[in-house]
Amino acid sequence: MAETIAPMEGAGRASLRAGQTDEVFRRLWASLFYSGRPVGKSVMVCAADEGEGASTIACGLALAGSTPAGSARVALVDFNLRGPTVHRLLRAPQAPGVSEILVQGLAPESAAQRVNTSLDFYAVGNPTGRLPEVLRNDKLSEFLSTLADGYDHVLVDVAAVNHYPDAQVLAGVVKDVLLVAYTDRTPREAVAQAKKRLESSGGRVVGLVLNMRTYPIPGFLYRRV
Ligand SMILES: Nc1ncnc2c1ncn2[C@@H]1O[C@H](COP(=O)(O)OP(=O)(O)OP(=O)(O)O)[C@@H](O)[C@H]1O
Ligand SMILES: [Mg+2]
């Protein structure tokens, strides 16, 4: 699956505006989960390089998938231990979250933050000084399978795979990956490298999002060529 997302006005300034989650993310959600290809309950959203839009897309997808029309129970997990931003997009606290669940044994339900009737958010928590403990934690797969049992879909945001090993660690557990690339900025080789890294760790790229795609030719003409 390959989908495109155009630049969105005002994205990320403070939070995702409701309007932004409408059309584009609903289409992406349907394309990811309901187009007949085998995709698991849990999907990691990951970019090759930094700042390409992984968190924006993970968050927009989770909001779109958890609307009444989507009628699914969704968990959104911020596993970006390097630069977490999802809590800001959702205007939610950063802790407690994944770090406390994995390192201190906090019960997942105690860290779940209710975003709407069908979306729970698991923030990154406070990973400072605990990165090795969080990443090499036996409880990681237990935590993620608890979420997969409790929700219809689980989306996991993570730091860029070509910069940090975190996405590879997670790919071995989550398996399915939605790869995000910044159109016209991410080199083809970086995307290929990201795919190779994810696959070498047991991941499977189930889709590619070309973010920030612009159309220099007007849409009605573009569709004819
Ligand atoms: N389609 C879009 N339209 C407008 N702005 C966007 C879009 N996608 C991402 N952005 C903006 O680009 C910046 C980086 O996006 P984001 O934080 O989602 O990237 P990331 O891949 O998660 O970065 P990081 O590597 O830091 O985790 C943010 O300011 C965000 O608002
Ligand atoms: Mg991010």
C-alpha cells in the first residue's frame, strides 16, 4: 500500500486540529486495515529519517480510526524514547507511561489516558536514564500483547529507524510497519535502508506513506496524466 499526504495547514503548531483528521486519515486508515491485505492488529509507524511526520501520522490515524464511524477500540502508544511528541499533539501528560509500565511494573490500565470513547493513549513516560532498561525489557512483548488483546488496533510511534535502534527492537515484536517518508526530501536510498533494517529485525513493511506530497500540476490535470 502506498498513500500520500499533502502539507496540512497549521499541523503540529499546538495540536492536531479535528478537521485534519477527517478525510485524509480516514482514507489512510481504511487503506491500511480494510483493503484486504493481511495486516495484524498492531502496527508500528516509523520514518526513515527524523522529522518526516511519523508522529503526526500515527496520531492522525489513531484519531481517525477511533471515531464512531471507525467504531474500533484503538490504543496509541508513544514509544519514541528520543523525542516524544504525541502527548503534545494530544495535549496530554507525558507520564506515567510506557517507561513506568516496563521498568517499574506499573499496570498498563493505570497508565492509559482516555482520549475519546474509543481511543486510549499510552504516553512515553519518563525514559531519561532508563533507555537500556526500556529497550531490553522482557516485558515489552508482554505489554504489547496485552494491548493487542484489549484493543482492535494498536498503533506504535517510534524514533526514526535510520538513526536509532529502537524501531528495530520493536519491529521484532510488533512486526507490521507503516513506513513514512518525506516526499522529495527523503532519499530513495534512505527508504531502502530503513526497509532493510526493519526486515532484518523481523519487521514487515505493510505500507508506505509519502508525506508532504505537493502537486505542482493542478489536481484535475494531474489525474489525467
Ligand atoms: N503533512 C504534514 N503537513 C504539515 N506539517 C506536517 C505534516 N507532517 C508533519 N508535519 C510537521 O512536521 C514536523 C515533524 O513532524 P513529526 O513530529 O510528526 O515527525 P516525526 O517523524 O515524528 O519526527 P521525529 O523524528 O522527531 O519523531 C512537525 O512540526 C509536524 O507538524
Ligand atoms: Mg516523532
